Amino acid sequence: MKAKVTIVGAGSLGMLFGGRLAAAGVAVELVVRRPEQGRRLEAEGLTLGVAGGGAQAPLHVRPAVRLLEGSDGPDRGAAPGGHWVLLTVKQTAVTPGFAEALRRLLPEDAVLVCLQNGIGHAEVLAEAFPLQRLLLAVTTEGALKQTDTEALHTGKGTTWIGAAAGEGGSALSVQKNLAALLERAGFRAEVSNNIQQRVWQKLLMNAVINPLTAILQVPNGELPLLPGVPQLMRELLGEGEELARRLGIPLDPGLWEQVLSVCRATAANRSSMLQDVLAGRPTEIGAINGGLLREAQRLDVRLPVNETLYTLVRALEEKGRHTR
Ligand code: KPL
């Protein structure tokens, strides 16, 4: 049965998922914000290469393209195999206005899958969508956007899928069908019965690596090699782990080793936050360390190292705004 996947946000991850799913015969539609990108994708199609792929030819596909604003109402074309909407925009894009625009655009049976970093976006979306239609996904796939129509698959990973609402959330069969669809497109995908644990583990890693690389302006691999920095990294992680413990969110015991191994595995990469700072764009600090600080405030606890880094990254954003 024909499934349909709408990808909202044609950045690196959006192009990766959209490219491979379309190549696997799934009906893919890309929803973009910028008309210029929309026009180019329509005219040129989408090209997905593989980093270090040698002679492997890049995939070239022609998914349908729509604009987020100004499109006609929901597309009511039947999707008997299910209709999933992979939300691959940055966390900072998920505002109440955005959630409302999405609600107008999507048919009532579509299931929304959030792939954002950080925390807080699911709550914004839950104001516009019933919780049964919201899934969370955490991915370790690596991708790099090269132009408005081209991306590179830089590293194979795993995508975990789970219900945003836990008990009473979206049906398990919906999650399993999505995992099967992603597997058909060549991804490794698993249904997780504790997606909050995956979300928090990614959150804590991002809370260590992203602000420090943005402030020190180094690639991920250099971070643990700088004098004094491993201690700071441990303190940041320790604050996050203690907060998760108080909130009753279980975590893997070896998270410190995982942070170091992510730094090694992505040694030459600039973290997304460093890229944002260098480009003078707003960062995801509000959803990452800021998300931790909001949770801590609810419990009346302090996270002093996270607070300091949050303030420094906000200052860098401000500086970027003035020097652009
Ligand atoms: O997810 C990342 C990011 O850059 O946002 C890490 C894991 C830090 C890899 O760069």
C-alpha cells in the first residue's frame, strides 16, 4: 500500500530522508519555507551523494515540492499506507505560528514526527496537534547540506522512534510502520519504548559539545584535547545527569564515554551551534542548555556551568547580530 511522507524543512536531514525515501519508491513531498529553494528543487530535483562513496553514483530524485506559507489547504490525496510528516526544521523554527501553519497545511490523519535537537518543541506542537499524532525521533544519521538541492550522507546511524505522549500516545503499529518504511529506504530504524531516554541522552551530549565548540570555535574532535576542557565537559554532563535523575529520566551509565566517542566519530565536524554562530544565525541554545535550565527552574535547582555557557552563547549570538 502506498505510503506518503511529507518532509518539512529541506536542510541536511530533510534532504537525506527525502532523497532515500523517494529513491525507494515512497511518495515524497518536500515542504520548504523559501520560495527560491522551492523553485530550484522543482526545476533541478534533489541530489544525494555519499561521503567517501567512491564510484557510487549520487541519487537523483524529483519529489513533489510545496511552500509552507501560501500553499492551498491540506493535500487530501489518499495515502492508504499511512501519511508521515518528518519535521526536520531547526528547533528555533518551531514557534506557535509555525505549528499553526503546519496544521493548516496537513490533512487530519497525518502523523507528525519531530527530529529536532533539544526539548520544548513537542509542547509547542501539542498546542496545535493531538498528542496521538505526535511522534519523537532521535537520529544519529550524519548529513551535510551542500546547496539548496544537494546533500551528502556523511555517516550511517540509527533512528529511534517513539510516542511523544508515552502511554496513550500514538499506536505502536504506527511507529512500527514508520520504522519499516525507513528500513525499506536503507536506514536503520527502531521503535523505542523509552524515547524520552534517547531524547535526553542526545540533549545532554548536545549540551556539552555544542556550546563549548561554539565558544571555543573548534571542531568536535579538538574539544577533549584542550587543557582544562574535559573537566568542564564533565561538570556540564554531571549537572544534566543529576537533573535527569531528579526528573526520573533513566540514562545509560556510560554517557561520558559516549560524549567522548561522539567527539571522536565527528572529529572534523563543526557542531551545528558553531556553524550557526559563524554564520550569525540564532542557535539552538534555548532548546538545549536553555531547555535544561527551564526544567531545573521548575525543580528549583541551579545548574551553574550550564547557566554560564548559556549566557556566553547568547552573548555570541548578540555579537553576531551586530557584526553581520
Ligand atoms: O548533534 C550534534 C550537533 O552538532 O548538533 C553533535 C552530536 C554535536 C555532532 O556535531
